[in-house]
Amino acid sequence: MKLFWIPFIVILLSGTTTIYYYAPTCSATVMPYVPNWMKPQDPTLITTTFITNKVVGTILPNELTQKNPQKQKEVLPEDVSFVSPALEGIYYARSSEHPGWGITHQETAFYNEKGSYLGTIPIGEILNCLKGKLASSKGDLIECQPNSSTNAPLLIARKDAYFFTGDYNKLAAKQVQMLITYYQLSGKIAERRRKLLDEGANLNPHFQASRTALVALTQNIEAAKQLQQQLAGATGPKKMSLDEQLRALKVKETGLKITFDETQKSFVAWKKQHLSELPNPETDPTIKAWYADKQKLLPSLPGLAF
């Protein structure tokens, strides 16, 4: 009987030890069944709720313990200072389209319903386009009502402003102001470039001679064009007289062109020799600063800034 208990106790102790140390690493198929309600709560499933000004969300603890957790994307409030023009049906109006509005990018001439010149509109003026349109020697004239004017509608040459479809009121108010500022800066840059170039030209001793020669040549060419138009419907003695006048102008044009080419050659040669002494619009600090200001506005004006 003693021989029975000694092996029994040894086997019992060794079996218990083996189960104690190795059972946790065994397959789930040999593990004892435990109901879900008895299992301890898995800490990786515990969630943390966070609240920001605009977002309520959830972060899992394993995201918090990662070295480079993926940040929760916040839904930002709508930027009321920007509206996509294309999504509002606003884009550059083609020549076949009647625009809804426009803006001046230079000092722009305006005309009455008969096409007679009346004055100019400043740069950066918003134009409300009406139904009217008039064909003229200056191209299509669009009937517009400037924002700053309560007078009768005006006619503006299509080529003298940028015209768009849709309604500019659908843009954000800040965006409209940015657009006005953008084209006002464009006007300032163009004006300063002209000023610097004129200053450089006046320093050139050959400028006046070249300019006088150019004016004379241009006037002669224009006079020849007018005679050519009159000649088209002339007959008899009048046609012969116009023919003689036209031949004389053509001969004169040859001499005027030679004179202009000579003066222009002298003008260009002096300019090359004294280039470093002349004002340069490309390196002018004021122009560069204005250009930088324009570039800052571009992202807010897609399809509207040229």
C-alpha cells in the first residue's frame, strides 16, 4: 500500500506543476470555456471621447500608444472668405457668350448708345452687364452699369475689360474685394512701368528724333489708307487724281521709313551702351512689391485673375 501512495503523490505534483506553467500558452482548443460575461474587459476596447470646438470623436487607446498615430481629421467650419467661382457658374465669358458682369483692368473708355466717346472708368471697377450690345469699329460694345455709378448705363468695348458669366454677388464679399485689389495693383504696375520707360527714353538723346520720324511715318500711312478707301468708289477724273495722290504718298512713305529706321537705330545703339544707367522696371523695388502682393491674392481668385 505504501508503494501505491508514493508514486501517486509524485505524479500528482508533477502534473499540477506542468498545467500551471504551460496551460496559458496552449491552443484555445484545450483551454477551458469561459462565458463572455465572466471575461475581464479588454483594455484595448476602452474608448476615450474628445471634444473640440467643432468636432466630437473617439480615439482608441492603441492609437494613443502608437509612436506615430494617425491624427483624427477635424471637420473645419466653412471658409466664408472663399467661394469656388466655377461651382457658382462663374468663368471667363467667351466671345459667343453674353457676360453677366466684368471688371476693368485698365483705365477704360466708355461710349454712349451711338458709339461716341464720353470718358473713362478707373481700374478695378465692377461692371454689371445688361442686355444691350453694339457692334462698332472698336469691336463689340457691351452695355454695362458700373457699381459706383447711378447714371445711365454705358457701353464699354469688350476688349477693354475682363468679362465673366454668372453673378459676382455669389462670390464672398472678401473675395470681391481681393479681385478689385488685384486689378488695382495690375494698373499700378502698368502705370509705373510706363513712367520708368518714359524716364529712360527721355534720357536718350535720339528719342525725340526717333519719335518725330515715327509720327510722320504713321500719319502718312493713315492718309494713304483713307485715299485707298476713297479710290474704291471713285470714277473718271476723280479716280485719276486720287491715284496720283496715292502714288505720291507711297513714294513719301519710302523716304519716311528710311528716316525712321536711321533714328531708331541710333536710339537703340545708345540705349544698349547706357543700359545700366536707365531705370529698369524688372528690378524696380516698388513694382516687385506690388507683384508679390498680387501673387498672394491668386489662390483666392481661381479663373478670375489674369
